[in-house]
Amino acid sequence: MKASCYVAAVVMVVASSVSGDVLAVTPSGYLTESGLLIRPQLDSRLYVDDNILNQPTNEQSSAVFVLAPQVDFMLDRGTNQHKLTVGAESAHYFSSSDDDYLHHHLGLKSHFSTSETSKFDLLLQSKWLTEDRGTGMTERASIDNLIAEPLKYNQQLAGLNYRYGLASSQFSVGAVVNYGRKNYSNFKTLTQSRNTDSLLLGTTFYYTTHSRTDAFVEFKRNVIRYNLIEAGQASRDSNDLSALAGVKWQATALTSGTFKLGYQRKSFSDQSRENFSGLSWFGEIDWQPLSYSKVSFNTARQAKDPNVEGDYVKESSVGVHWVHHWSSLFSTQVSSDFIKQDYVGGQLNRRDDSTKFSVSASYAVRRWLDAKIYVESYDQDSTDSFIVYDKNTIGVSLVVTL
């Protein structure tokens, strides 16, 4: 009841601030004489979560206040663009201070051309994050023996994409190299066997019709290595191979999207683990029947590493998202996502079905201020009764830009 009062108070503040003449949100920034654009942003959220520990019984609710500042430094030199992002996110749980967290992230994106035929995209990223209690590696922990605080980890990614070919040519080729690392920093007895390094290599062949439609074939190999083998368990080291063919289009003013379909094989270095081979796909389609209304569809199927048990997880997902601008100032969004996960390995017989539904309404209070009210519902069903739960959140957010 007390938590709901916090959100109600902020809703009243937002409602009172949207009266009078307003302008649509147009993020700006400070442009230096050298051409460097500095764009700060502050995102604040206040919401109520009725199951913060993601438990099947004895749910605990709390109001949560989140403050997330971020600064982008952007430099545009025509064919070369660079963007450095520095940000943080802190959360305070009014009824459970043990779940308070402080995240940081640092990232650099660069696009540059060395000639008319050679283009590069560079990504360097480091994130310091936490894993909510009752999810991830603590998904099967009951409320009585739950760890004392969220798991902390650092995730790093370094990636380089290269594409060769003239803009006027029908054929071009691309290559990608990505190195990733994930390391947990607390509760090491539990987490040290889940620290990983991965190296992805890939190549893509493109064919364009110059009529807003491109066809492509891509081949990727992802080498995943775990730093430590869990006591009494087989090694989780694996090689993930995929070959997919796809199309990217914007054939009409109404639709655009990307869809690719093909074959994936995930093989383990330890023969006692069960390998995967089968169909894999990824799709994103936008349908915009009106200039102010857009419906987006997404779907995917792949085999991936599990959080705790099993050799691999065969995951299928589908989502629908609708954004409608009722005016230049007011918009709504409705989203629904469904994920099916089949866990494979040994005698394991586990299937998870999760559904997420959300509704939000946004209003441009000022050119530099955006307000949003949202409601989210999450339901997870499973053949494992220990990880069956549902949760609901309701909250408001304010985004301030320069």
C-alpha cells in the first residue's frame, strides 16, 4: 500500500505538469567549435514490483526508484562517425535495500571508410551489471536460501565489421570478428564456473537488386570457452556453427524488415554432452499502414547455453509491438512477447514458457522533457515448479535531455 502511494504521487506530478502549451521532445545537445556534439540525458523511474525476488510463493513487493544518467559524445566527419557513451544506473528498493544496485557502462561505436569500397564498424563496450535474485544462476533458489544480494558481473565486447564493395555494385562481401567476456565478481563459489570467453568469426555475401531489397548468405563460427569446469560436471566448452540465408527489404512504404533462415550446429568438446543440430531463424518485420502508426513483429529460434542445468536450451520466441502516435505530443505502445525454452541434456525434461505484456503512454511535456506511465506483466510457467512465478509492475518515468 505504501509502495503504491509513491507511484500515485509521481503520477499526480506528471499529470499536473502536462497542462499548458507544450512542444514535442527534440533531444538537442552542446556543439563545440571542433564539431563535437555533447548530448546528456537523465532517465528517472519510479515503479512498484509485486514480486522483486521472482519467487513462486511468499512474494515480496517493493517500490523502486531508478536514476540513470548518460552522456553521448558524437563526432560526425561525413563518411566517418564516432560515438562515445558513458552512463550509469542506480536503483533503490524501498522495502529491500539488499537488492539496491549500481550499474555502469562505457561504449565506443565508430563507422569509417578507408576508400569507396572499404567500410568498417568498430564496437568497444564494457558493462558492469547485476543479475536479479531469483533469475539467471539463482533461478531455482527458494526464498529461504536465496543469496544475500544480486550477482555482480562484468560483460565486455570488442567487435569489428568490415564490408567490401562499391555502392553501385550488385555484389559485396562482409566479415565480422567479435570477442566477448563475462566474469562474475561475487559469490565466486557459485559463479566461477560460469565465467566465459567467446570468439565469433563470420562472413556474409550480399546481393542487391538496387530496388530496396538485398539478399545475403552468412556463415558464423562462435567458439565458447568456460574458465573453469564445475566439480563433478562435464566441460561446457562448445563450438557453435551457423549458415543462414536471408533477405532485407523495404519494398514498399508499408513494410520493411529482415528475415534469415538456416542451419545451426552446437557441438561440445566433451562427448558426454548432447550436441544440437537443426533449424534456426531470425526475423524482424515492420508494418506501417499509417505514418503515425507502426506494428513490429519479431521471431527467432536458436540453441543457446543454459543458466544452470542442461546441455543447451532450444529457444523459440515471437513478439508483437504496436506504437501509435495520437498526436505530435502523445503516443502509446502495446507489446506482447512469448518465449518457449526446451532444456536438453541427460535425463532432464524441462520446458519453460514465459509471456510478457506491457502497455505504456508517453507525453512530450516540453521539448526537453518526456513523461511516461507504464504497466508490465510477466508470467513464467514451467515443468519445474520451483521456477514458476508471475510478477506485475506499474510505474512512471521522466526523461530529461539538454
